[in-house]
Amino acid sequence: MQNDTLLRALLREPTPYTPIWVMRQAGSFLALAQTPELACEVTLQPLDRFALDAAIIFSDILTVPDAMGLGLYFVEGEGPKFERPVRDEGDVARLAVPDMAKLRYVFDAVAMTRKALAGRAPLIGFSGSPFTLACYMVEGGGSDDFRRVKTMLYARPELLHRILAVNADAVTAYLNAQIEAGAQAVMLFDTWGGALSEAAYLEFSLAYAKRVLAGLKRTSGGRIVPRILFTKGGGAWLEAMADSGADALGVDWQTSIAEARRRVGSRVALQGNMDPMALFAPAEAIEREARRILEAYGPGPGHVFNLGHGISQHTPPEAVRALVDAVHGASVAAHAP
Amino acid sequence: MQNDTLLRALLREPTPYTPIWVMRQAGSFLALAQTPELACEVTLQPLDRFALDAAIIFSDILTVPDAMGLGLYFVEGEGPKFERPVRDEGDVARLAVPDMAKLRYVFDAVAMTRKALAGRAPLIGFSGSPFTLACYMVEGGGSDDFRRVKTMLYARPELLHRILAVNADAVTAYLNAQIEAGAQAVMLFDTWGGALSEAAYLEFSLAYAKRVLAGLKRTSGGRIVPRILFTKGGGAWLEAMADSGADALGVDWQTSIAEARRRVGSRVALQGNMDPMALFAPAEAIEREARRILEAYGPGPGHVFNLGHGISQHTPPEAVRALVDAVHGASVAAHAP
């Protein structure tokens, strides 16, 4: 493997510089995600253009509930929807871990991409967290107030727990199959856990993320498969997340990465945390912001540079190039032995 | 004044129970907000139905930029828009503190409501924070990524600073005029400061909130006018906010109020922090959640019960009644001398 800086940084091992990768969101390109050849091509594109230190498989966050039979579809300008949302006791009782054969297109894409990468950079597999999947499943799509899923949480917590238990088993199987297919690191995206109170986050989101992490294969081909846990808006709960079984925590841009490092100590690596919107500024401003974040993390291992969330589709390509160059160039000194 | 529990709690003075109030959002009811008689009536409605400990003037968060001549209008289902957003150097140069006479409808509503309340409960005045107003002014309306205002922040920070300086002076004059008209406490809503990185929050949002707070009249009719500062998503920055000159900080529901109290100590009172969506659960669940928050805050003064943000317009009235009863009933013991 020519470039394993990501895998080393996630395990807090020394690297010559701070690795960087970025996430594109697949939203509404389901046909693309479901055709392994195309998913592979789209996954590799950013690596052909930029000196990124990892690839993340191009897929959708809602493939698992789709395989559960909920009927995922997209409405232009409105995001994902489910034909058969999970709302009442009957819906919940019918819910089951899907046959992983239905998700074979994802595992085929992973295998194909891993092969095509040929060791250039590691391949990251991913899934939505059990709670984040439950948000879409109960709401029937995106939501800006999560009224249905929160009403279930407060009024019928046992129903939500049952959904989350099924989701946790499904996500565990899904990520393990990605690892078997060749994913060298995995990331759990808890996009909506940050919409909960602390008490509810611990009980309904983190508990099930832990269950997933505890069930994951630890190694593949003799090498540890690092796990990254990211809760958008979860900066207040990093201590609890650091005890979840994750090797690294994603940090959103609202959280000070200096403070985050102080709080988690040497328990986990940190991945983050530039505001994706900073990429709309000129190169000098991007470099300044990148340096600010590298300096805030400080010297030593355990930092993967990343945006606080997915990159905007409107981002100018030259901005990504400026960022990658800035991170690689400016971080060498901090990693000198 | 029959019920001054809110004013006392905001100043961390003893009260017989924990006061509670709720905020309705005025969005898209501009005609209502601009007619003092109607604004007064709508402000008093919740107090006629529920045993709330404060009234907040019914108004819109964007009255100040509208008075600046930006042309506020509402598109159904899309929220507020400005006809003339502030995008370039020329727009910024033209910006000025508006003549407060243009906002007289707000001050008339405050005076009328204060009189109608006749001491039943204190009246809270409010404004959007300089940064939150700037978000709408630059974006030209709501936004889910704040691309325009953040691009200005990173690429042309001096332009944004100029907008924020004008906004801070305008908001100071606006809140002082509300105090003169009869507002007994004031609240600064920094709805979008939480979308920033910590470094950007301190420089572009909190610095200008501080400037406003420093310029506010301290007393009215011989009584201190407490100031509340609320940054949605700002839980990570409570220590800095506690040094802003505010008497009390609003706390969103994602932040643990126990942890928040530990962090701010006796410097400020705390207002919060139930998830508005918990009000869609049955009465027992609402009571349980209210008690959980009261117990998390713990005994002693300095707590105003509130939702983490505005109440949903779909909230069942009986849920509000259950909440108010639960807070008043359950909090008496914690306030026993």
C-alpha cells in the first residue's frame, strides 16, 4: 500500500503529514450508487484530481432501510422519501434485518473500487447510524423538526428502541460485509443524533452506535480496520463518544478541535473540522483556515483533516486543490519526529 | 407587580418556584406584527390561557433590516426574503442605522402591551443578534448552508464587520427604545451564530452581541432590566457567553443544563431547555421530561424554564398546560429556603 497515512492517523500512529479526504453526498443519485461500475468510477474521480489520502465509497445513506422494503425514492428538490414509513406498532413489528444479498451492489462496488485503487489510498466504507436511519424511516423522509420520530421517542420509547435494535443489527451486518468486500476503514454517520437532548442522545443514538461498533470485525487482511464515529452537532458529547469503541471521532466545524483534543486526550483520533463553506473563499483564505485548524489540533499524531460535513456540490475544484496542498504542506512540520 | 419571578430568576435572586414562558414565532405574520393593537392582543393570548410567568412581545426578527430599507417580504412556504440583499461594497456602504421612527409600531405595541398586562407578568422585548440579522441581509432570506454570508466572512471579512457594526448600533437603539416603551427584560436571539466555527463565532457574532449588551440601558423605573443572550447551537461557547454582559443565557435542548450550570457557575442565570417536540407526547411524558430538566438544573435560584427554541404552531394547547403545571408544581421544593 503506497499511502496508508489515513489508517495510521486514525489509530494515532505517526504519519509524515496530516492526511485529508472529503465526502461527497450521493443524495438523489440512487441509480448511480446501485451500479457498481459507476459507483466505483465516481468514488475514484476525486482521487484522480486531488492528492487525497482516502476514498469513501460512493453510496447513499439510506440503502439499508431501502433493503428493508420501505421503498426509497427521491423527489427533485425535496430529498429522499420512503413509500412505506415506519409509524405504528404493525410497521415496527414487520421490521427485520434485511437479507444482505439485497445490498450486494454496495459490496460489489466496494470490491471493485478497492481493486481499482490498487493501494493508492485506503477505501472507507460507511453507513448511517441506527438513530439517523430511524429518523428517515419514521419521518418518511427528511425533516426539519423530527416531530414524528421525537413524538415516538417521548410517547412510545419502546417502539423506537425496537426499530433501533433492528437497525443496529442491520448496520453491523452491512458494515461487516463492506469490510469483507475490502473496506479498510468504516465510518458511522450519525447525521441527526445532534437534534436530541443529551439524555435522549445517550439512550437512543450512542447506545446503538456502540452496539454496532462492538459487532464489527476488527481486522481485515491482518490489518486493523479503524472505525470513525461522527455525530453532527455532537460536540458536547465527545467524552461519551470516545468511550464508544470508535478509534476516531468526526468533529463538526462548530467544535474547537483544540478543545476536543484536550477533552478526549489520547483515547481516540479526531477527524475534522473545516466549515465546507470556507471553500468558497479565495486560496489564501482557505490556506489560512487550514493552518488555523492544523495549529489548533497541534503537534503529534491522531489528526485526519476533513470538512465538518459533506462538500458542497458547488465547490470550485481549485479550492479543493488549494486545501489539499495547504494541509499537506503546512502539516509536515507538526509531524517531524 | 403581581408576578416578578422571571425578573428575579434572571438576576439569580430567590423565587418561590421556577418561572416559565414560551416563545411563538411570528414568521410571515408581518401585518399582525405591524399593527400594535393586534400585536398586543396576540402577545397576551398565551397568558390568558396559561399561567405563564412572562410575555414576549409578538414581533418579527427582521423588523430592523426592513427598517433599513431592504424590503422584507414573505413567500408562502419559503420564509422571509429581502428585495434588496446586501451583497457588495456598494450595498454595504449604503447601509445605515435606520430612523427608529420607522419601528414605532414595535414600540407602540410594547407600550400598549405593558399597560394591558398591568403587572400580571413582565414583558420581554427582543431583537435578532447583529450576526443573525446579517445572515438574512446577505443571503437575502433563509439559507441552509449560509454560503453567501460565509463566503463574505472568509473572503471579505472587512465587509461583514462593517455590516455587523451597523447592525450592532441599530439593535442597541432598537432594544433601548423597547426598554423605554416598557420592556422589562430583553432577549437577543442569535439564531444562526451556531452555524459558525468557534473562531468565527467569537469574532463575528459574540463580539457584536457584547457591543449591543454594553450599550443597553441598565434600569427602567428603578428596576434592573435583565438581558438574555441565546445562541442556538452555541452550547460549546457558554463560558465566553457568560462574560458577554448578559444576565442570563438561553440554553438549547442539546446542551445538558446540569453541565451548563457547572460551567457558568454563578456568573449568569440559565434559561431552558426542553425540546419543543417533547410537547407532542402525552402529559405524563411531558411531566417526566420537565422534572428531568428541573432536577438536572438542581436546587437554588437562577433557572427560567423555557423551550430550547420557539414552540411549534402545531403544539396541542393541553400540552402547554401540562408543562406549565409540571414546572410550577415540581419546582416549589427546589426553591424552599
